[in-house]
Amino acid sequence: TTIGTIKLHEYLGDSWGILFSHPRDYTPVCTTELGRAAWTSPEFAKRNVKMIALSIDTIEDHRGWSKDILAYNNDETVTEMPFPIIADSQRKLAVELGMLDPEEKDQAGMPLTARCVFIFGPDKKLKLSVLYPATTGRNFDEILRVLDSLQLTARERVATPVDWRPGDRVMVPPSIPEEEAKSIFPLGVYTKDLPSGKKYLRYTPQP
């Protein structure tokens, strides 16, 4: 990586982790993505998330490209990337982790790395994976929203509904009986009346 050889589990420690891959250095969409990742790195740090990127070029390319990424952000106060970038020039990790996009190829006809997002919990287990094609940039606001949901639902016995944002009401899972739900959620449980008569749409304020 750009900070030397690392062991991923040691690098993550007790933190959450996010690994995001990129098709190639010095490419337009990747530059905007890594610029956004660097810009939002304080938000990931607030959530105790360690970041690491991967691209299929060399360490030297990564270091040169990093200067372009920081220039794209127009922030002269930041002089180096706030997270390491893995050099996967032989595409070894991309193959092992299923990251290659068969539809998008480089000038030599080799498949490019797709835009993968892998989120790991402190237990080192994969909590979420999202695969974008090489031609579509990611939405880092959505990645932060998903992290907030993952961390909330890891702490509390709740689920987050469609378009949920931190502070919105959450849902009571069907696995929690009604009487138990009353004791777990002292702020109350609201059940929506439905034509079926089934009481599975239950909401409570976010714990």
C-alpha cells in the first residue's frame, strides 16, 4: 500500500472498516470518488471506520495520482491522502475478491476493477457489499447513511426503513413480541393499521 505493507486485520484493529476499489489510476470518475472519500474522511473517523482503497496500478502511480486527487479537492491544507491505497497491479486481489467488471476493459483488453464497496464490522465479518460498474461513480452520502444504519442496528434491536436518516423513526422487527417491545422501547411503539389486519408495521423513535 501507499503506507507500506499492512495486515488488514491489524490495520482495522477494533474499528469498523471500508474497502473501496477503483478501476484505474489517473481516470476521471475514480479521481472524483477518491477526492470525495478524502474530503469525507473526518465523517468516517467520527464513526470509528478505517478506510482503505484499492486500484490496479503501482505504488508510484498511486502516489503521483494522489497529488491530482488532492488538487481536485482544492484544499491546500491537506498534503497527503488520509488513508492508504492498495497496489494491485497484477489484479490478484481483484480476482480473489470478485472485483473485476467483465464489461469494461482497458486498452490491453484486460477487465477493469469494478467499483466495489465492502464494509466490515469490528468482528472482521463482512456487513455489506455493493458492486457498481466501472462507469458509475458511488454516492458517499449513501455510504455514510448505510454505515449509520449498520452501526445502529448492531447496537439496538431495530431495523431502518426505506430512505431512513439518523434521527428518523425506526422499525421494530417482527421477531420481537408485542409485550417485549413495550419494555424494550419505553418511548412507545406505533403500529400502523393495515387492510390485512396484521400488525407487522411497527415504529418507534430512534433509540
